[in-house]
Amino acid sequence: MIRALHLLTLSLLLMTLSSFAQPRAEQDVTVLNKILAKQSQVAGTFEQAKHLAILPMPIRSSGEFSFTELSGLNWTVLKPVHSQMVLDDQGIRQIQEGKVVWALDASQPAASHISTIIASVLAADWQTLNKHFDLSHTLTGTRWDINLQPTSQVLLTAVKRITLTGEQVLEKMTLFEANGDSTVIQFDIRNSQP
Amino acid sequence: MPNLLTLIRGAWLAGIIFCIGAIFYSLNAGLKFDTDILSLLPESPHSQSERIANQALAESSNKRVIFLVTGIDRQQTQSAALEVQQALISSEIFLTVQGRIDAQQLAELQTSLAQFEYFHLTNDDQKSLENHSVSNQHPLIKQALSRLYSPMSAVVGKDIQSDPLQLFFNWQSAMSPLTAFSLQDDWLTRDVNDQRYYLISAELRQSPFDISTQLQLDTLITELRNNLGDTIEVLTSGIIFHASHGAKQAQFEISTIGLGSILAIMLLLLFILRKVSLVLITFLPIIVGCTVAFALTLLIFDKVHLITLAFGAGLIGVAIDYSLHFICASIATESKQGLLRRILPSLALGLLSSIVAYAAQAMTPFPGLRQMACFSALGLIAAWLTVVLFLPLFNIPTSTWAQTRVLPILSKLRHYWPSIQQARLYIPLLILIMLSIWQLGSLTVNDDIRNLQTSPDELIANEVRVLNLLEAPAFGQYLVLNAATADRLLQLEEAIALQLESIIHDGHLQAFQSSAQQLYSQNKQQQQYQLIADKVYGEQQLLQAFSQALGAESIERSARQVFLNSNNDVMTSEQWLQEPASQGYRHLWLGQTDNTFYSLITFTGLTAEAIEKLSKLKSDQVIYIDRVQSISNILSLYRSQLLLWIIAAYGFILLVLTMKYKLQAWRVIAAPALASIFTIALLSALGAQITLFNLLALLILLGIGLDASIFLFDSKGEPHTWLAVNLSTLTTLFAFGLLGLCQTPVLHYFGITILIGIFLIWLLAPSFTMKGDSNEAH
């Protein structure tokens, strides 16, 4: 009886927006781990340029970031305005003047998946990235380029591909969006621990 | 006169043939058994609102089946989930199977409601727009910029023209229901204790009570579990699993109880009557009774409940009484002339008393019980008619074995039977009565709806595990709202929402779900559109401030153009129902019935304080319903009403008996009355709680007890009647007593009460109905 009344629930679950895909072969991961091993802590500064098709000039911002496995990604924009965003297991929280002004629960993957992607990239967590992307790389001396191709049709509706470049540490990440826009983030990593 | 009798016999034979024909016709047309335990419940709850809500909830939940696939190894589990999904699709018993999410489905969800984006604001954004003056320090501007300057720009950047301040983005994220499951690996999944659960939900094509669907799903799941092995677990939830178990159990119980009682009764009769032909003659009225009852019940009710059949199996035990009395009288008497005439008054009174008992049962508002009563009454009438019309046609020889061996033993036994006039009986009996009344004082009752439950613990545990993982809102408790138009209903929901917000604010409630969270009333939509038009898109308003702050002034012109070109009609409830995004809310919108619109509001994390406040919202338009509580209330109400019915039935029967037996009528009614009191007192003393179904059994005891008492009294304790009563007691014990072995709680309570009661009637009836001197017959 009571059970009977509980069963309506499924349709509630179909309200979600983006996603990931199937695991890949493990050998790429082993190679990539040699190029750049998994980090448990990363911190530094960033410069972001958001290229929108409809704007002649990119939207630029810069600031500091720090990532630890435990506390997630803390993204602090210093220019042009001061603002803070925390992306972790709980979801995304936007903080202004020390107060949470907006939050998105992790169960709503609309934006929280973006935190998984960027956190995995910063941590060089190839194992996790390998579940959602085809990983390929090219080496030029000690410099490397890594290409991430989404394996899920669902993820492809938002992200066309992601490229990472660096030497010893990650220097640049470019996210090509499905509609032709792109986000380029340059990192200056000062502190990292495997 | 013989001509008239032949005519009646002919008519009855024609009637029987008609019934056989009707059964064959139904069998060919595809017989539908009802196995829904809920149909035992009253069909008319208190209000129209409650009825509509229950019906709508049943419709949307009945066909829903949920599977959770889980295992330790993620990759293996995911491919297992895909295998389950594909097996479900290819079985073709499902209308829809929702497992792995595809891109197109997701794209549709993303763009859903977008054409109405300027009509929707979150409460927070609405307040921000109303309360803050235009500047580049406006909280909405700061929030929007901060996202564009962070990695989140990959999510919000693409809509910068249509949704520069990300108002619609805010609204979309706010109105998506919070769920425990999230999209991972293209599946809705949840991680608990290192295990990932993959969700598949499906909708059945047929009713969950369709037996062939049940069988197919059963086989399918058994095969899947075998194929997937021990490392993968498939959890299930759905009405169909309980319906399927209920049907199997009922079928098993009917066949075992039916066959068991028939077999036991046949052996008993064979032992006493010593002739196969006699046993067959005794059974003839029962076969006719069951056939006629089954056929007419099918005609009257369209669907026969399996529990009716199980209960009806007990009919064998009662219907055989008439045969037994006739046969026992025949084998004990040399002159068959006028035999029927001599026992006819007793037979008639016996039938009447049983019919009165069943009539009382038919008065209860439980459709299932009515059907059982109808089935039993029709069966008894048919069996009785067959005994009276056809049995005298057979040549039944006098049995010397019965006369020389059985009857003397019984007479001897009866010799020791104390009469009620003797102090050695009435004193202990009086003490017992007083003890019983004292025991009845501490009687505990049980109106729990779990009495109607048939599912085994294992099935329920599985179900509970799934529901806990889903963290679904409780659908047993909700508000039902009604209004004359769809828009007024939404306004009402909006007004109620304000009160619910304050209950949430006080910490007594986690969340609520209402259609108006996604579908705003026309008025509210207009207001929000106007607010956006003025405060965002107006000259020198937020849009301009935002563009300047971003350093991209061209945005202002293009964004305003997109706004001006956009749809400016509000969203109607019809349009909303067509949107993919409304999927999670549609079950709350009950639509129009008889010029009134109905909707539901459901809750998560309801506390006692919240329930108290919700109950106080009651008005003509709002009602708080607790399904479990209201069903228990109904059971309790009918339990007390049934008690009155039983007392009334006793009163009525006493009146009828007094017309025939004058001051001796109490002797006839004493056995069933005392047996009933003792039975309930005994059950109570043994720690059992009394349910509605124990009381129902008392009605049957009344019918059976009167049969025995009337025959014993009328025959002045002749040995053949005593034989018939003994046989009839044993047959009833076999027939009804076996119900006590049933797993189905309803039948179990019923059976156990009858079992004790019949035994007591057998002990008591002779003492009350036979006078001291008749003990000396031999």
C-alpha cells in the first residue's frame, strides 16, 4: 500500500542537462601518467579568455586558484571584479563578500560537471578523464599536447573537444564548445604536490 | 403438484446449464482475475478530491517499474545495466524503457520551456529586480559576471544574448527537482558505499494485474539474474511484483485449500458412507453450487477476485451441510416417503440463517467482501436447491454399517454429553463466560492496513531499499487542491506555497513539489514578464549596466532585439503539459473532472509539526490527506460498524427463531453466540489483536452454528442428525480451517477464527439443543 504510493518517482529524475561516457583502454593512462603524474594539490594564478562568436573581443579575467582533493577547487577572480567560486563534491557555490549568493547541488549536473572536468584536468587525473574522453597526445621534446575527445553523445552536445598543453606542468587548457565558442585558460602553477 | 415440481426441476436444470455455458463463454473470452489487494478496500473514500487524487496516483504508479542495477566493478555494472535495458525493451511488455540517456532527449530537455523564458523568475531574482537600483554593483550583474569570468562560462556563455543576466539559467536550475540520482556515464546513477547504482525505469503496456505480463516479467528477471551472475545485483520496485506474488500465492492457496478440503471431505465421507456413488451424490450439490456461484459472480462483477475464490473454497464446507443432512437422514431411515418434507423446515431455516449472515457481510462497503458474500450466498442457494430438487430422485439405500457401527458409537458419545440443565456444565460455562467478558475488557484491536498485505518480507525489503536509494517524496501524504479554472488553481497553489515556505523556514519541512513551481499562474507570468521588460530591457536599465561592466556594449542592442522578437504570450497549462521539462511535475496536475480542476502538492521531509499545520489548511479547496491514516481510519470505522451489524443479525435471527421456537429460541442461538465470545476471548488471551476480518468470521460462525443447532433441535437429537452435525463440523473444519494456514493475512485471520469457533460450536450445540431425556434414545 504505502509502497504503491511511492512509485511515481522516476519521472522526477529525468530533469538533468549534461553528461559523461564510457571507459577507455588503460594504456593511454599509463603513458600520460609518465608525462604528468596525478597531483593531490595544485595552486597558482590563471588568465581566462572567453571567446564568444557574437563578440569581437574575448571576455578576459584573471585571478588565483587552488585545488586539493579534499576541499575541491577554489576559483578567485581578482580582475576585472573580485569574486569567488567553490567547485567541489557538493556542487558549485558562488560567494560574494563572504556570503553564498548562489549554489547548485551536485545532483544537478548542468554546471557541476564542469567542475569535475576542470578539477580532473588540474589534478592530472587521467583515470577519471579517460572515462569521459578519448585521450591522445603528441610530444615535441619535453613539451606536450594532450587532446580530449568526448566519448559520449550527450557530452558532445556541449563540448566539442578540450586541448591541454604544457611542459612539466599544465600551462594552458582550451575548451571548444559545441556552438563554436571557446574558453582558453592559461595557468601559472606555483605549487603542486603529487 | 408433481407436474409443477417437474417444471421447477427442469427450470433449475436449465439454469445450471446456462451457468456452465456462461463459464465456458468467459473462459473463451479470456477470463480476468482480479488480484489487487486494494480492491478489498471501500470504493468511496470521504471526498471527491481524495477519490480523484487516489485514482490519479494509482494510475501513474500502477504501471511504473523501477530497476536498479548495481555491482562492485563499475564497468561490468554499466554493461549489465545496458543488458537489462535491452532485455526489457525486447521483451515488448513495456511501453517505455528509460535507461541510458541519449543526446537528443537531453537536448529537448535543455531547450524545453525556452520560448517562455521571459515569463519565469526565481523568487530571489524577482526580489533582486524589485529591490535594487540600477548600477554595475547590482547583485545580479555581479553574479552573472562572476560566472562568465570562471570556468562556468562554458555553461552560461552560449546564452549571453537571450539570457544575459542568466535569469532563465537560475530558474531552470531552481525548478529541476532535487534527486538523489545524477547523470554519470550517460546514466542516472547514485554512488553509495563504493557501489554505483544505475537506474532504469519502465512503464508496462498492460495492467500490473495482467497475469501473462506477470509471468513474462518473472521469467525475464529470473533469466537476467542468472545471466548476470552473483556479482551484479538487480533491485526492483513496482506494483507488478507484489501483484504477481499475490496472484501466485492466491492461486496456490486456492488449489491447495480447495483440493485439500475436497480430498479430506471425500475420504471422511467414504469412510462413513462406504459407497463411492453416495459420496458423489453428496458432492453433486457442492459442484452445482460452486459452478453457479462462479458463473453468476462473473456476470455480476465482471472480474472475480482471487481472494473471493479462496474464500469461496470454504463454501464447500458449508454447502455440504444440506447434502449431509439429507443423506444421513436417508441412510438411517427405512421409509424414504416424506423424508424431505420432514427435514425441509430445518433445511430452509438453515439456509435462511446463513443467507442473513452473508447479507450482513454484503452490507459492508468493501467491494471484495461484498463479492465474497455474494459468491457464498449464491453458492449456498444453488446447493440447497439442488439438494431439495434433485437428491430425492436418487435411490439412497439404508446403510446397515452406519446404523450398526457408526450411530451406536455416536449415541454413546452423546450419552456423556452434558446438557445445559446440568450443573456440571452450566456452572463452569458461567465461569467461562465471566472470564471471557473480563478478557474482552482488555481486547486490543488492529486496524493497520498491513493486514491487507500479501507480500513476503523479502519482497518488501527489496522495495524499501530501492525507495530509500531513490529518496522519493512520500506519496502517502499530500495536499489535494481544487478550483474552478486552471488559472485559479495555480493562484491557489501560489498562495499555499507562501505558507509552505514559512513551514520550511521554521525547519519543519524539507521541500514540497507543486505544479505551480514550474507553471506560474497567468497573472504571475505577466508580472514577471513586465518586471523583466522594465528592469532588465528598459532604457538605461540592467542590460545596459551589464554590457558596460562586461566591456561589450554591442550585447545591449542584440540582446534587446532577441527579447523584443521573442514570444510574448504566457504559457498555458496545455502547453506546459506538452513540454519535456514538465515530466517531473505532470503527475501533480490532475486536470479537470466535472468542471473542477485538481492538483496535488507532495512533500519531502515531513515532520509532525508540519502535518499539524497542513491539516489546518483545510478548506473547501484544500485538503490534507494521509493515505495510510485514512485507510486505517476506514478499517477502524468498519470494524466498529461490523460489530453492530453482527449484533443486529443476532437480533433479527432471534426474532425469526422466536416465531418458530417461542421461548426455546435461546437454545438455538446460544451455541454460535457463546462460541463467538469464547473465540474472540481466546484469541485475545493468546495475544492476538482483533481485526475487521476476525469479526467477519463471526458472521460465518453465526450461519454455521445456527445450521447445526436448528437441525439438532428440530430432529429432537435423532442419531442421524447427530451424525450429520458431526460430519458437517468436520467438513467445515477441513474447508475453513485450512484457510488458517494461508499466508494471506485476511484469509489467515478468517480461517483461524472459524477453526476455533466451529470446534466450540460442535462442543456447545448439543448441550443446548438436546433435552436430558433424549439422551436415552438407544
